Amino acid sequence: MKQLLIALLLLCAISLSAVADIQVTYTGFTTEQQTAFEAAVALWEPLLNSPVPIKINARFQQVPGFVTLFVPNMIRNFAGAPQTNIWYCNALANALTGTELNPGEADMDIIVIPTPDHAWYYGVDGACPASNYDFVTEMFKAVAYGLGYMPSFYVQQGYGSYGMLNPSVLGLTTSFPWEDMQGQPAQYDTFVVNTSGQHLTDTALFPNPSPALNAQLSGGNLRFDGVTAIEYAGNTQPVLYAAAFNLARTARLNGSTYQDTENFPGVPTGILGGGWRFPAPIVLGILQDLGWTLSLNTLLYPPQNLSGVNQNGAVILNWDLPVTDYAVNAIHIYRDGTEIASSSDNLLSYTDYPTTGCSYEYYVKAQYSHGLSEASNSVTVYCSVSAEDQSLIPASNLKLSSAPNPFTHSTSLSCELSKAGDLQIGIYNLKGQKVRHLRSGNLNAGQHKLSWDGKDDQNRPLSSGIYFIRATSNGFTASQKVLLLR
């Protein structure tokens, strides 16, 4: 009996930690195209928890005006459904129940336009030309739609509706019997609200179909009212597209709101150049609000190369930000397993003043929009101070300032060294990527002036946002947060 219980516990643990197995059936794909599609699928598999394989039928078909199309297999009122009379994507329903509710059928069809208005780039190296559509990027997005990131809203002849879509309108025939939605909403629809908090699926306010619903869908005031999506959007409701009707964009993340942010991959329409091969934090939040259990640890990189030194009773910690596609919003500092500080202003260093005469273990974690990373490497520092220095607060060996801040064209930097030494100064973005090397070399003690023109190492103007100027010399680090406004 004991062995049986252990086996059951192991099975439960495996089930709870199971990642998805996405199985694709290809029609009309070359080997190169299949390789690119598999690269897109491989980005989702470690994130999704599903004991049931997710099945995709992928084929090429010319549909004017589109880059790619997706059709999810849908189900409602299944045993164990969280809500009645709501259409769930089959892939999610299978994951929630642990049962294949649609045996013999795909969970989604993905239809790829063979000759869109710009050519496909099938490389998996992320080097898509600016004039092409990146196949991996677009297929990565298409899988998200089939997982539930999709409304059923539609506008026709001045009437807005939901639960009335039929793929045949676009000349598509699905590989599975398409359900008549009977005017009942897709699960995603139930989270869509206007800026007054009114749900678009509230028929007392917006009959289905109706001109009133049309006004909401095209009035520029749609939001997503899901707890996790709001958290990942910085505790604000995600802004959805609600302008002139566009079937490909309606009620999904608004492009102009999230351009040049980590949430831009959630903008659904084909974007030339591509290269956004990571899920937008808001989309991850939406999928969790829908009911998906996600494993996000693989996306939350910890800080790197933590070091710590004792300087006259102060412990000076330095680290490198992880190289990631996501913005690091704050750093949490831990001493002996307890968080002692959190900083969103200085993401590169911290000075601690603990009790002297003891050894302390430190590590740091990175805070992202969608979660907290694992710990960095840990360092142990013995904090000692001589008797005559115990009452002194150690002076910094390196000072850094900038003005103006914020700036539009250039900012002047002042770096003061208390003694001669090698000085390294670089500019970093919120993703931990070094975008500009300003200078390196030995300098005398004293104050030194230089400037940064808001450009990267290739002399390209950087986009508006927060950047960090980091200077290191003689084992000390100083950093300065600056805001570039274009």
C-alpha cells in the first residue's frame, strides 16, 4: 500500500508539472516551412501545462487581405466546465479536465497565406529582413489565438455581435465540424469591458446583435478585465483595439498603446520585420485568466554575476542585469534569506550597512511584469571594521551624475574618481542589454565630463524610455537612471 501511495503521489506531481506536447499535422509544407513552424511551437511547449496533447492542423490557403488565419475548435457545457453557455477553446477544455474531449479532431486549424502582400522569411535565426513577415513570429502568435487569446466579436452592416462567427464567411472549411455558437460568447468575450466597466456581453446594455454593440467595438474604449492581465499590465486594465472594424485586431491588444514595449508581441496583426519571439506579459496574464496553468520560470531570468565586497563596514553589492526580452522593473535584495530592500531606481548595485563582525549571505532577484525570478548566485561577505572607523560611514570612491534628466537630444555626464584607475562607462536598457559603450581607460583622480547623445553603438537613435548609465572603477560601481524622451 505504501508503494502504491508513493506511485500515486509521483503521478500527481508529474501531472501537475506536465508541459504541453503540441502535435502538428502539416499539409503542403516544405521541410524549411515545417522547421520554422516547429520553432514557433517549441516556444510554447515549456510554458503550457496540459496532460492532453494539443493538436494543430496547419495548411496553406490563399485568403485575400490576411497574413495568417486561425480557427479554434470550441466546446461548451462540458463536464466540469467552469461556466455554462460559454465557448471554450478545446485545447483549454482538455487541459482543465485532463481528458481529450474531442478525440480524432484537431484543437485548432492554422491557415497560412502562401503569398501575402510581403514575402515570408522562414529562417529560425531571428534575422528577418525589414521587408518580410517573420514566419516564426506569426505562427507563434497564431498558436496563442488557438489557446484562447481570441474574441468572437464581429461587425457587419452597422451591427456588432458575438457568438455568430462562421469560418465559411471567409471561404474556409475547417478540419473539424464547426460549432454553431448560437449567439453565446467565447470565453475571452466575457472579459471585455468598456472604460465604464460595462461588459460587452451584458445583453441588458448591449443586445446581441445591435448598433449599441457596434458602437462599443469601434468607439476606442475597450479594456480587458482579468485580474492577472491587469497585474501584468502594471495594475491597469489592458487597452484593446476598438476602432474601424478589423476582424484581425478587434478587441485584442492595441498596437499604438503597446508599440516599442514588451507587450508588442501581443499585437495580433502581421508586423514587417518580426522577431518578437516571446509572449507578451499581458497575453500570459490573459491566458491565466482564461484558466491556463503556465510555467513561467523559464522566462524569468535572474540577475547575473553578483559580487560583494566589504568597504569599512559597508557591504557593496554589484551584479549584471540578465539579458532578456523583458524589462526588469525592480531588484529585490536578500540577506541571509530575508529580503532587506527593493529598488526600481538602481538596478545595478546596492550598499548594505549590517552589524559588523559577522558573515552574511546575499543574493538578488529580478522583478518582471509577470513574476519574480529565481535567486542569482549567492555571495558571502564578512563584515569587519577597524575600531577607529566604526563610527564612520564609508565615502564612495566613485560618483556619477547626469543633466538634463529627462533629456531629448543629449545629456551631460559627470564622473568623479577619488583615485586614479580604470574607468568603464556603458549604457544599458531595461532588459539588461548594453546598448552603448561610452568609454574605457585609465583616468586620474578628479572630475571627468562626457556626454551621451541617446544613440546606440551603431549610431542609431534609441527609442524613448528609461536607460541606466553604469560606471565601474577600482572595484566600485555607480549607476544613474535617465529618461530619454523623443
